[in-house]
Amino acid sequence: MEPVVEKLKRYAALDTQSDADSESCPSTEGQWVLARMLKQEMEDMGLVDITLDENGYLFGTLPSTLPEEQAKTVPVLGFLSHMDTAPDFRGGAKNTRIVKADGNAIPLGNGRILTKEICPMLPSLAGEELLVTDGSTLLGADDKAGIAEILSAMEFLLAHPDIPHGKIRVGFTPDEEIGRGPHRFDVKAFGADVAYTMDGGVLGEFSAETFNAASAKIVIDGESIHPGSAKDIMINALLVAMELNAMLPAHMRPEHTEGRDGFFMLEALNGNLAHAEMEYIIRDHDKKKFEAKKELLRQIVAYLNERYGERIVLTMEDSYYNMREVIDQHPELVDIALASMEALGIPAKVEVTRGGTDGAQLSFMGLPTPNLFVGGMNFHGPYEFAVVGWMEKAVKLIVEIARRFAEEDDRP
């Protein structure tokens, strides 16, 4: 059986960056290349009911090992990862290598050195094997490590039919990094009752809570006139934009928040004297505070419209919601994951995710889906790496979760 890290190295070599400017799904051809490769591997290892749809969503099934009547009582369990890598930095990590960490800085190549300033956990990783890049690309452990771990776990279960488990569905999705992962995900076709995304970071990380999220676009039309005759006539759209931003609380910016703190973040400001456009994201874990933040922005726009004469148009749209609202109705997803980690000697790190996952949207689409670690760090850039031992433990965790879901005594 191919080691999980060797799978990751093969997948990482393919450039599967997603592209927000593309209207296709998947947004890049590289994701199709990986999807077809994975489909062939799934067929070769013996998974069944394998489908790759017109949008690049790849599903497959590991049949239950339980007697027919018992299998009917066990939830169909899903494991999911995404095929794309972040557009933030070049993909296609062809020159990966494994290094033995000793707690000191690790030269990568291309003038880049992995230091404890970049990765404060580096000294604690002494003795671990790390899969790193040559500094010219990101690694893509986010989320190809998850793909490698899921398929390694399926291979292990196929080779050990004595391990009891119910029906397992695996799914690999496109375009998560540009926020489109669940947009064309067919929950009914996937056919799982509950699932886990393998898309977290360090060993033991587990998340069943995300932000509530919204996006806002603000368009401002100014009044342009020659500055020599501008008195009491000119309305500078850029200055109105600056005024609007200044009315949002400075302590509610991401650079001043942590934990469950929410924020407003100005993502883009473009324009000139006559016309300006602003883009914000709004985040909060608490639904009431989330709604209050959106209302505050509406009130600010209303005030400035009254002041300047209806020159500002606000468009606001919710992106996803805190999946805890759904996961709380399925406590077995949390209990079994944490019990499995304890059984394997993995110290659980229950995280309040300051972001979103595919699971946040899927949970509200009818598929409750918390998130598990893949064993990587420093995602989305050239200093990204995966810890080989952590990946191997992630494989064991998938197997243990599957086993526990099949045992009635382990299900609350």
C-alpha cells in the first residue's frame, strides 16, 4: 500500500489552483486532471458507485462490512476534501522533499528559509519528518493531504474487511478556496447522513463552529467639478468612502480581533473623485452580533445618504452561517471524533474556526459536516509543510471514526 505521504507528493505536483475570475466549474483545468487521476485510483483500489459529474465533483463508495440488517441501522458516513489549492501563491509543487526537523531553521530554496519566526511551532517539531517545497510553490496539503488521507484510509479498510464499518461515501470537490466548493454539491446524490471534511491544520484540530459570514458591496457616486469652482458643489466619492470606513469601529477590524470576536474587513477600495466602490466582508460567530454588524453598516449608509443626497448603494449578501447551529443537533459527530482521538492518543484541539469550511455550507444544505485536521501548517504560501506522522495519524483517525460509527454502543 502506497504511504500516505507519497500520495500527497503525487497530488501536490499537479497545479490545481482555483481561479475566482473563471466562470467554469471547476474553475481551472488542473482540477479536472486531478479528478480524473483520483477517479482511476478509486476504481483500481476497489471503491464502487464512482461518479465524476459535469462540474468536477467526484464521489465514491466503500461498501459496508456489516450484516445487511445491522447495516440499515448505521448512518451512511461521508469524508470530504477539496482538490483545488489557493490562488494566493503558485501551485504545482514538483520539487518536494522530506526533511527531518531538528528544531532549527530549514532552508527550502529560492531564498526562502522556514524559521521559528515564520512557524513558532517549529522547535516543538524536532524529530518529526516534514514534507516541504523548494520555496517556489505552495505545497497544497490544503487540501491534498486530506485527499491522500481519505484514500489511504479506504485502502486500509479494504485490506482489513474484519474491521466493522457501515457504508462510507467519499467526495472530492472543486473550488473551495474561492468559496464555491458546495455551490454545485448534490447532497442527495452524495447520499451520506453525516460527514467530516478533512481540511483542518495541526494534529488534533477539530472544529464544529465557524463564523457567520456576509459580503457587502458599496457603490458611491460623487459630484465631480473643476476644483477651481468646487465650493459647496464637489462631493469627492473617495472621501465619502473614507468617511464611511472611519465610522466603523476600529477595534472591530481583523487585526484587532481573536477567538470569537467578529469583524468588518475592507477588502477593496477602488475609484476616483466621481465614483468609488468598496467591498467588505462581515464576520461573527454569534448570530445576534452578526445581524447587529450588518444593521450598523446599513445605518451608516443611511446616515451618509441623508447627508450627501442618496449617492450610496449598499448590496449585502449572506455567505454562510455558523455550522454549530446544525452540529449541535448531531452530537455523535463531536463525541465520536473526540473519543476516537482519545483512543489513538491524539490530543484534541477543539477550535473555534475563524473562517469557514465547505462543511459550514453543507451543514445548512442538509449534510452536517464538522472539520478534522490533515496535519499541515502555513497553508497558502511557500512555507507550507505537512508533518508525515500527523498525516499517518489522520488516516488512523478516519478508520477509527468509521469503526465507532458502526458500533451501537459508541453512538449516543
